[in-house]
Amino acid sequence: MMDLPIVAKLFTLSVRCPVCSHVNDQDLRFCQWCGYKRKVRTMKSVDRIDVDLENIDQRLQQLMNFDRATSYAKQKDSLKKEFETFLGSLPGYVTLATATPRNICRFLVFKDKNGKTQVYHNGCKYIGQKGIYVCGCPVHLSYKTVDSYIGKLRAILHSIG
């Protein structure tokens, strides 16, 4: 008498028979214990429609081209180029894909020097007045501008994965 070869059993999901509760493989047709015939659920037949892929693809291309033409997309592209230049100026080899949250914060602080909002110190004689004065108080980006940059950077980083 020959010994049977040992074969590794692959793990498959299991389900219990609703009649005898015996554990069977998920794709069972009949229960191995009691012979219960499983009711196979089939999808309802769906009416077929004609799909004009050429027109759909043309419309998608129009929408993609429109997205590139918006002022938001242009601002985002400009910010992306500036961010890539900033990352290239950092020590080491830093790209968009390898940028860390600290690099992003550094970029926002770097952009802060180009702000147009003057933040007055307590006791400054110009506090509460609009405009930029030569008083030694720092000029920063507004909070909404920083929030806008964060949203655009999020979209840029999301687009590269």
C-alpha cells in the first residue's frame, strides 16, 4: 500500500450549513455532512445599453483641459513649481514624493516672508489701522492665505499619491 503525498491545505473562507451547522468551504454547492443544496444567488439580468466610449472620452478630455485652464489650477501649478524649487534647494535629495511634513512647514514659513499682512505688537501706535507702516512690526501671510496654500499643497501631494 502506497502512502498518499502530503499536500498543504490552502486556507479558504468557510460558511456554516443552515441545516446542520457543519462548516463548509465558502463556495460549497452541497453540505459535506447533510447534503443540503445551497441556493445560489444570481444577479438579475441587466438591460444592456449602447455606450459611446469615443464621445465619453472626448468629453473627459474637454473636462481635463478645462481643469488645467482655471485660475486655481494655474495657481496650483505655480505653487508646485515653487515648492519643487524649494525642495531642490534643501540639503540632500528631496522631491515631492519624499517631502516630509517638516519640509512643508518650512516651505510655508519660507513663503511667509512675502506676506502683506502686518502683525502689530502690543503697544504699537498703528495697531488697529489698515495698511503697512514702518514701525518694526513683522509682515506675514494672512491666515486665509496660509490655509489656501495648505489646500493647494494637499491637492498637489494627493495627485502624486
